[in-house]
Amino acid sequence: MICLLYLTRLGAAGAGLFLLSGLVLLGREPTRTLWEARSFVLPMLLCGFCVASTLWSNYPAVTLRYSVQLTLTFMIAIAIANRLSPIALLKIATVAYILAGIGSLVIGRAGENGIWFGIFESKNAFAQASTVLVVAGVAWICDRAQSVTWRLAGLFCVALGLAELVMAQSAGALIATMGTVLLMLTIMTMRRMTRLQRAFVATLAMAGMVGMVLFLTGYFEEFSHAFLQLTGKDVTLTGRTELWEIAFGQIQQHPLLGQGYKAVWVRGNPLAEALWSYFDIKSRSGFHFHNTMISNAVEIGVAGVLLQAGLFLSGLVFCVAWALRSPRAEVIFLAGLMLRQLLLMHSEVVFFTQFDAMSLLTVVAFVFGLRAARQEKTRAALRRHAAEGRLRVLHRRPVAAQ
């Protein structure tokens, strides 16, 4: 994971180290690796679709290369979730993101207007990594069963993550982080409630979110003006509305299958070159349509996005339901990660990309959540059978003589 976080600095060496360690993990138990791939079909179906998009891609060689890398990333993620415990994952992620955060302070760099990029390619990538620090820190702090050492580490994570969010000057990431923390604390509170009470609180939260959307829609001009004064950002959120219009035009041209996985932001592609020039992206990289589903629909169409949505949303439900049943630090962390993805996916591309730490963690969370759901289903069936067995025993008992 550290290799992925330092990928911008390490380049091909970072990707190579990740692949080498991942392939060692997969190769140690090849039979188990094949069983894991068959047991978690949805991630592999998505990879298969991305590989198949080579057939209709604008740049077949690019699509084939990146889709194979995505498949390896997914297989490594599935193996991690099956061979590590959730608490071990949380400890590894905490250490990795702390090292990335410290590295961003020590050897990081600043962009224009003093915006800090850290060790990452852009301030958005730096801000997104900082959100994970806060999520991990809150998870440690909220679990009183954890040791003092790890709870203090959690406090450090929160302080470092919030400081770096301010350095990145990312209002969107800061708002999403605060929303994620609020939802995590809500889950912790709901664990003592009955099912009816949970349903009521969830309905209330949904109503509040809908009300907020309606409020912001009705007072959009006033809100935009206030947002501009507070953050100094363009009310169109760095040209996102323009990008979305262009993206929808591209989706209409290739609605079902898209233009091929990673076959849009390619040097030499007229669309990419025009947008890089218009938005003054001198590096001609690290740019996208600033919305996960819209951006991905351009590449893999509605069919591919439906697979992605099924993978992500089911993982979200599994992890949140698991956290409500068992609010331990590692489970709250996984639920927080998925909630963080949910809040950021509307303004950033948060999944699924090859050799990307957050894409890796999203698949890991999905697998952990699905395993927990399967185990809960098995336990429920055993409880039901046990109850039925007790009833049969009671029915067989002779009635005492009057």
C-alpha cells in the first residue's frame, strides 16, 4: 500500500514493487487464489468487461494494458481481504497513510497559490489521502476496546489529516470528510437502537439530506455567492459543469459500451488534447470529468457503470450493516471508507483505477463486507434451525397425566 501512495514519487518502481509483493501473495497459494476469484464474482466480472472493451476501444493497446493491471489490482485486493484480518488491514492502512502524510510534509511540493500537493500528483489526490487519515483516526478513537497506543495514533491521524486538508485548500474534500465523520458517529450511536429506531433515524437522515438538496437548489445563487466568498473558488467548481456537459455528449455517442477502459485521456486523442488545452493542464495527465459515474460512463458505458455501481453500492450496504451489528474500530473504518467514497464520488473520480490505493481499499471493503454478510446469513440459518429443533423437541414431549 505504501508503494501505491508513493507512486508519483517512485514511478514505475513503485508499481513494480506493488506488483511483485502482490504476485508473491497470489503465488503462495495458487489454488486458493483461483477459489477466491470464483467466490467473489462481481469484481472479476467488472475486470472482464474492462478487458473485453479492448475490442471496441479507441486505443486497444492502452485499454488492454490498463485493464490487465486493473485485474491484477483486484485479485491482490481480494487476496488481501481473505488472508488478512480486518484489524490487521486497519493497522497497515494507518501506518501507510501516516507515512504518506509525513512524507507529504517533509518532501512534498506546493503548486500555484501555495496549494500543497505533498507527494501526490495533484492537490485533489493529496486531499483524498488526507481524508483516509481522518477516517482511520476516528475509527481508532471511537473504539474504547482498543489499546491506548492505537487510540493515540488515531488522534494523531485526525490532527495530521485535518491539517493537510487545510494545506490542500480542498473545500470539497473537507466537507466530505466532515460528512463522513458525522455518519460514522451516527452509526456508533445507532448500535444501541432497535431496528425500528434505526429505521426512523435512517429515514430522518435521508429526509435531512433531501431537504438540504432542495434548499441549496432553491437558493443556488445565494449559496454560490457565499461559497465563492468563503473559499475563493469558482461557483461551477473548477469548470465541472462544463466538463459534465462535454461528458454527456460523449456518452450519447457511445451509450452502452463506452470508448474503452482508459481510452479517453490519452495523449493524441483530440478530445483529451482539446480539454487539456482549454483548462491549461500543462502536464497533460491527472485530469478527468470530476464525477466518478459520469467519467467512467464515458470510458465503459452504461453497462460497465452498472457493474461498478453494483459492486460499490452492495459493498457500502454490507459494510454499514456490519458496522451496525459490530461497531469495532476495523469495521467502522471500512464503513467510513465506503461512506467517504459515496460523498466524494459526485465531484471526484474515486474508483476504479489500476494501481490506486483507494480503488484497492474499495474492493477490500467490498470483500470484507460480503464475507461478513455471508457469515451473518449462516449464523441466522443456524439459529433458525436450532429454534425449529427446540420446537420439535417440545412437540414430541408426552403430555403429563392429569
